[in-house]
Amino acid sequence: MPMFSMALAELETAIEKGDATAVTVQTDKILTALPDLKKSKPHKNLKQITAYKKIATEFGDNVLAVRKLAINGDFGAAKEAFDKLESRCAECHTRFKD
């Protein structure tokens, strides 16, 4: 989903700039699209759909953590949480995307 890539890039920039408003805008975009991600089917390892949905749920939890930290002004911790968020993306793509 290209929207996720674009929003993640803009989210990272917002964190680097210390812009909590922009962080909220980007996390809202991601969270709005998350239900569609959870409903989608992976490209491979179809028998592991439960694991796929778990990763998608954890992805949402990571997005919320980034937002909360940024809103509280802790951009250092928000960057660390963002890094975990990106690793969640990589994990899912490695396991489930062609």
C-alpha cells in the first residue's frame, strides 16, 4: 500500500522536526487505512493469516505509541518507537509480501 510508505516517510520527517501536529496528521492517515490492511490477504504464506493479522494489530499499536510520545513532546522516544514501527513493516513484508 503506497499510502503507508508515503505517510511513514512524512511521519519520520515530522518526528525529526518535532512537529506533533504533523505526527498526528500522518498517524491518522495510517490508522484510517489500517482496517483495510487487516482485511487484506498476504501475497504468500496464506496459512499464516493469524500471524499476519497479529503483526497488523501490533503495527497499529506502534503507530499509537509514536503518536502518544510525540504529543507528549518526547521526540527522542517517538523516533525510537518509529524505528520499531519500521521494523514491524519489514517483518511483515519479509514474511508475507512477494
